[in-house]
Amino acid sequence: MPWIDEERCTGCGICVQDCPVNAINMRDDRKAEIEMNECIRCGRCHSICPQNAVRHDSELIPKEIKENIKWVKGLMEYHKTAKEKKEFIGRIKKHFNKEKTVAEKTLVEIKALED
Ligand code: SF4
Ligand code: SF4
């Protein structure tokens, strides 16, 4: 999913004009913003931005991991005994393993669409 680096965006509006489905809005502070539910992932904004402000999803991986860990640590507070903590960690691992399985199996089905 593309996203816009606010530090780089100069508010020129080129991407807003070029998006084929009007998925990019210009905020009041002159920073472009992508409406994720509208974006069809055509990649045009990546190519056209003169500031390289439209960034790739993969760059968010470290941030998302950090957010996940923060979430897990927050939930951990509710589990006081060593036994509770251990059981909780087991459940959280199952949660992320399930997410991983969904992603892996989805990728297999997407690969089939290419063939
Ligand atoms: S083209 Fe780039 S710099 Fe211009 S508004 Fe879009 S994201 Fe910002
Ligand atoms: S990837 Fe395409 S549809 Fe999505 S915001 Fe960029 S130009 Fe619009």
C-alpha cells in the first residue's frame, strides 16, 4: 500500500491530479494523503511524485513491528502470574502465526492468478 512521507511532500498536487480514482486528497496543511480504501494500487503516484514522497509499504515494516510489540506489552500488563503470562504469550503467538498463515496461503492463491 503506498503512503506519503509528509516530510518530503511539498504539496505540489501532481499526484492528486494524476490518480485515476481520486484516492489522493490534499489536506489543509498542503500535504497529500492517500485514502487507502479508494486506492487501486496502480502505482502511478509512485512514478510521478517529483519528491519521491510516495513510499512503499515495506518501509513500514519496522514501525509495524514496534507497534505490535507495544500492543503485546500493553496486554501483558493484565497478566500477573508467570503462568498467566506464559499462557498469554502462547495465545499471542497463535494470533501472529494465524496472520502469517493467512498471508502465506493468500500469496499461494495470488500466484495461481498469475499462471
Ligand atoms: S506529487 Fe509528491 S510532493 Fe506532490 S503532492 Fe503528491 S506526494 Fe506531495
Ligand atoms: S497507487 Fe494509484 S490509485 Fe493508489 S493512490 Fe496512487 S495513483 Fe491513486
